[in-house]
Amino acid sequence: MLTWLDRSSLQFPALTKALREPNGLLAAGGDLSAERLIAAYRHGCFPWYEQGQPILWWSPDPRTVLLPANLHISRSLRKVLRSDQFSVTFDRNFSEVIHACAQPRDAQHGTWITSAIQNAYIALHQQGVAHSVEVWHDDELVGGLYGIALGQLFFGESMFSRMSNASKVGFTTLVRHLTDAGFVLIDCQMPTEHLINFGAESITRTEFADYLQRYLDTPSTMQWSTPAITTSTLGL
């Protein structure tokens, strides 16, 4: 039976209560307050719903993750990175990144990144919990991504690209800097061909929960406010 959340409590049901079909649906309702969102990520779930639906909270099993040491960079992408046609920044324009991620793609007519979701994650960004990656070409924002950083874990949410390879460059740059800062896992939530090509893999919900227990409260050395990064300096 699906659990409906009480607005007066930040408690989520045990992850073992998530439904098998649809895979990982854990709870519904509640709100998108910063406190609840942080509690959700710490618990191992995330919001994902469409306009007109109640807020739905998910914890899929298996869970798609990327271990930074397993990052795979194709030969063609290495060539792009070495060319320095892009520069990358962190936290320079979070609101524009999440707005770009919310735009419908291809045959899509809507988005799960509603205005309520955007406002909620912008509030998290203002608290220093949500972060963005911006990819620039000739001073134009052409790609990026955003997510949540807690301890030594990064929870990726969405990415966008307005130019070939832009989102790949942003993701690769982020992973390299997270690796240097001591991060041990990047949560990708659900598998896509794009992420699998980067080396993402599936682990069980139990394994994912173990990472949460071990690394959520372990500090990293990540510096989010940095000058623009030229990709050739990544040493790839």
C-alpha cells in the first residue's frame, strides 16, 4: 500500500516498502520544502512527478550510480576536451540551468521539472545544498546540469545541451572535480544509454543505502566557487 506523507512530519517510510510496480514508488504527498527534500535524499528517495499529479517519491531497485573511478571517456570526447572549445563553471547561474533542463525535448510536450520543482531546488541552491554546472561556448550557455551534494555523495538530477557534446563536457568536468574532492559515488537514479556509456552501473537498493549510511556525513574538499575551468587542464 502506498504511504501518504503527513505535512507535519518529515519522516519517510522504510525503503523496503517501495513498490515493485511501478519500480521504486515509495510515497506520495507532503511538500517540497528544503527540509523535506534534504530528508528525502538522506533517506534514499527523490521526487519525480508530472504537472497535475501529487508529489511522488521514488527509490528504485536497482539504482543506477557512477563510481567516479569508473568514469569512461571516449576517444572522441577526449579530443573535444583537449580542444578547449568549451569552458566550465560551477554555481554561476543555477536558475538558468534548471530552467533550461525543464524545457521539453524532442517529442516531449511537458516536463517533470515544474515551476514548483524549480523554485524548490533554487531554494536548496541558496542554502548551499544544490549545485549547478554551466558549460560555455563564446560566453554563451550551451549546456549544464544540476544536483545535490551531501557529504561525499552527489545526487544528479538533470542535464541539458544546446550544442553537441556540451552536457558530456560538463558531466566529465564535474566527475573529475568530485573525484579530486573525495566523492565516492554519483547517484544517477535510473539508467540511460548516455550514462551507461560513461561507466554507470546498477547496484541494489540495499547497497545504495549502505553508501548513504557511510558517506552522507563525511565531509569533502569540494570548492564550488571557482574560476572558469578550461577543459584541457583536466589532463585527459
